[in-house]
Amino acid sequence: MLNKLYDWVDERLDITPIWRDIADHEVPEHVNPAHHFSAFVYCFGGLTFFITVIQILSGMFLTMYYVPDIENAWQSVYYLQNEVAFGEIVRGMHHWGASLVVVMIFLHTLRVFFTGSYKKPRELNWVVGVMLFGVILGLSFTGYLLPWDMKALFATKVGIEIAASVPLVGDMIKTLLAGDSTILGAQTLTRFFAIHVFFLPAALLGLLAAHFIMIRRQGISGPL
Amino acid sequence: MSNNRVSRRQFLGYTLTGVGGFMAAGMLMPMVRFAVDPVLQQKEGGDFVLTDQRVDEVTEEPVRVDFTFEQTDAWYVSEVTSSAWVYKEGDKLIALSPVCKHLGCTVNWAGDPEQPNRFFCPCHAGRYEKNGQNVPGTPPLGPLDEYDVQEQDGYVAIGVVKANTLVV
């Protein structure tokens, strides 16, 4: 049945070359853990992407209950975690996954560094990778405030003070982040929410696309 | 042993699809259950809410009776005021829901001066008889819902809403 459906679409749209381009590519021996077990270090990039997908999915589901408002944010988080079926699991996936993404992206960076994969002709992909790292850290920072509990509040105070220590423009950055020159409150929460669920994910998807197109065009770097 | 040999490629294909599907399901199941929770949550049955309408002042003419109760909307608890159309049929108290069965607007008794013995919905001119029976040829497709109603210390108390039992 599925085959027939596929053939029907393929006959009209010729989709086979499209997914072949995406899915069919050789995995060289030196990056295949089945040949050399130590090649598992080449999995870190894929694992980072896998966890990122989980983060996007679990985040989409969390926004079904979450409210980015100082009156209701904590209450809605408490409700979705304790009153909604599997709330603890879904929030747990997003909470632990957030830390795991940073760990995996760091391991991936180490692998790229120690195999020298950043060297010519792959310098641009390294640059995009560093930008991706920045976006992930931005997502971590903005997401940390959203539960609107004491830890979130004071962690963000500290983060914003660190941003404010930038010479000359520090105070402007602080106001830009917090939405107010002195208060860390209603406007901060809505800003961080917007940045966390719209702006940074958009940047993330664009950079990921560039990252993947480049690796597919250039292929994986050779063995050491 | 059958003669249909499964090739190594097919075997790996089936195994990987199976394991991959199992893992994907394990990942998606909590999220989907989380999302559909409002459909599956059990609502506890409501208590009777006392109104300030005296039973001995209720006549055979429907009157609008407001009642206020505490509504829990997920994490938001608030006082909500609803109303019912209450009248007597002999000695029996009757309370009808004012929610139109067409598209949910609020109906009024004698809302249309030209037909003073019917409920009238201003949105699309839906009409109902006194017992809630929808008037054929007007938009509603069913009779008005009915509230459980009882007398408490001489006052009207309104319970949960149920399907109309007066219309045969």
C-alpha cells in the first residue's frame, strides 16, 4: 500500500532523486564505529542534532500550557508538570535535554578540533559551528528564565549584570535585554520568551541548514 | 522453513525500522499524551449552587436566575456567573440553560416582543417553546439543555447541566 502511494507520487513528481541526494551517501570506514569502535567520536554531531530535534519537539508541546507572563508563568509550569499527564516527562526532556545539547555540542567541537577537521577547505563550516554554539548558549540563557522561579530570576539578574559590564554600551545591552533599565520583570519575561521560541530557533534552523549543506558538499574530513 | 528467503538487506531494513519506530514512539508517546490531556481529564461533578431566588416567588413565567460559582480553569481559579431560566410546572421546579443550541449565544425569554411566549436568540433568530423545544424552521437543531434544580431552605439551587428531559 505504502509502496503504491510512493509510486503514485514519484511518477508525478520524481521525488526519488531528492531523497537519494539527502539520504544516500557513503560512510567512510574511518568514521564508522562498526570498523573502528573509537570512531564513535564522529557521532557527536549527529547526536547534537538528534537532541536538538527533541528540544524543538518537547518545546513545541510545552508551549501548549506555558504562559509567558509574570502572574501565570510559574503557575502554568507547576500545572503542566504536576497536573497534566506525562508533564513531568515532557518538561524533563526539555530540562535535561537543554544541558545535554551543550555537552554534546562541546564534545562535537572537541572532536572537530582534535581531528583538525576545521582546516582548509572547512573553515567556513567551523565559523558556522561557532555561531551555532552561540545560538545554543543563547537558547539556554533565555530558556532558563521562563519557569519564573527564584533560581531563574537570580540567574538572569546575574547574566544581565555580566552583559552590563561590557564597556561603553553595557547599560544599553542591559536595557535591551531586560526591557527596562532597572526592573527585571514583565517585559524581560516576554522578551526572553520571544527570543527563546521565535528568534533564536529561526537562526538555529538557518545555521543548521548551512552547516549540513556544507558538510554534504565537502564530505567528511579524511582519516588522521 | 519457508522458501521465501529474506535477504540480509531486507532483514536489516525490517530490524532498523522496527527499532527506530520503537524509539520514536517512546519519544513521541509522552508528548502526544501530554497534548491530548484536556480531552482525557476527568471533570468532577459539580455541586448544587445556591441562588438568591426564593422558590415561592417563582411562577409559571420563566425568570432569569443568576448563580455564581468557583471555576477552576487549569491554574486559574475565579468566580464565574452563569444564569438559568427558572419556572414552575405545577409544583415542579424547572431550570433551562440559556445557551442556544445553534451556535452557543444566549437566549432570552420573550426576547422578541412579537412572540412573548417563546425563548428567542438574538444572534440568528432561533426560537424555543417554554419547555425548551426548538421551533422548527428556526436555526437550532435541538432543545435547550436543562439544569438539575432543587429547593434548598426555600431558595433555588442549580446543579449540573444535562440534556433536556421535558421535550418528548
